[in-house]
Amino acid sequence: MNQEDYIVRAMGADRQLRLFAVTSRNLVERAREIHNTSPVATAALGRLLTAGSMMGSMMKGDKDVLTLQIQCGGQIGGLTVTADAQANVKGYVKEPNVILPPNAKGKLDVAGAVGPGFLNVIRDIGMKEPYNGQTHLVSGEIAEDLTYYYATSEQIPSSVGLGVLMDKDNHVKQAGGFIIQVMPFAEDTVIDRLEATLKEMHSVTQLQEQGMSPEDMLEYLMGDLGVEITDRVPTQYHCNCSKDRVSKAIASIGRKDLEEMIADGEPIEVNCSFCGSHYKFDTEDLQKLLQQ
């Protein structure tokens, strides 16, 4: 493995811009290994995981949880990513083996695999009801869809860049991204300069292929507008499932269903969608849950 994955949080242009950039190769490769995803599914899930890591790191409360969900009509069937405030992320795609020919630019056809649909952003920040924002997908490329989500649902003009590059063995060679958010008092000249730079930029993975770190990426995007780095946060693919958590979920299905399972006399197996762990419960385990 090369360098560890991490997020850089910063301000740009005299605090007129909020900046985030991440290198996420290891965590995207970990997701590929767990789910045995095809290249196009790796790219789609990798982009959403990369965004999730940065958006998770924006949350204030230690116990806050962010969920990004894409419900879509394309062959990939849908994607789910969750992240916490420590930038631990996990995710899965409904159809991990989707294979599509490259798009017109010869790249992995993420938009084709995703197709039309909706993006849901759910923030559970310990209130009675989680905050839920939904927008329709504008391109299915994920970065543009998140840019649109920020503008319409949160009224924060933003630019999101995400990239996943595969090597010839279909392992993840590069993965990363950035989120730039415009503060309400930002001057038009700053926004114009930023837009001009973004127009010229090819892709996140191309910058990474040139050897750029997240810090370098922000310096490149800001040019002489200036970058003030506030901190660096490690990020990783991490699933917090456990037998205890799964048993709580089983216990919550209700007495009648539990009694039926026990009457069947067969052990049940629960599989975690995020990490593939298997949890077995025999009739004795189920009876204990019923007593609780």
C-alpha cells in the first residue's frame, strides 16, 4: 500500500472559501476487495465513498452519522454509503458485477451504470428526526449530482470533484476528491477565478497521477488566492457491525416474528451488507433475545 488515506480541511481566499481534499485509494480498494466490484461499480462506489469521507468530516457531533443513498434506474441498482464524524466510511452497491462498455470519452461509464434517479442525503445528528435532503440526479456522475444537491438542498454554492482510476489488473490505482464551498460573503472576483480554474482542470485522478497530495491539489485549485490549512484527518473504510448490534436489530423485529423463527427450529444467518460478515443465531440465541 502507498501512503495512508487522509482529508485536508482548509480555507481559501482569505476565508471566502471552505476547502476539503482527500486521497482515498486504500479505502476504495478495500471496498473493491470486500464487494468484489466490477471496474464501473468500483468507480461509482469509490466516488460516493470519497464524498462521504469528506462530508462525514464536516459533521460537528461525535455521534453524528451521514448516509448518502442513490436510488436509480441504471443497471447498478443503487448505492448506499454511510460515514461518521471521524471520517470512517462504508458502503455497498446493489449490483456489484455490472459491466458496461466505456463511454464516448473511453472512460468507465458511471453515468450509464447509474442512470436516472435520486440522491438522498440523510444526517442523523441526534435530533428526533434525521435531516433528509433529496434531489434528482443531474448526470449520474456523482460529483455533479452532489454539486447540484448542495446548491438546491442546502443553498451552499459548491464545487465537488471526485475520481477513481483503475490499473490494468482492475485494482484501484488512484482515488480522491475535493469539495469547495463558497461562503456567503465571497467576492465575485474570487468566484470567477475559481470557476476559470475548474474549467481548465481535467480530473482529480490526473492531478494525483502527477504526484499531487490533497494539499497540492488545493494549492493548485486556489492558485494565488491562497490556502490556509486548518487540519488533516485520517479516513478509512470501517464497518462497526458486531454480533451485539445485529442481535439488537433482530430483537427489534417483534415478539411474534421471533416466536415464529424459534418454532421453525432452524438457525438464522444475518449478513452485513457493508463488510460481508456473517452472524449465526441458533434457536437458543433467539430464545435469549425473546426473554430480553
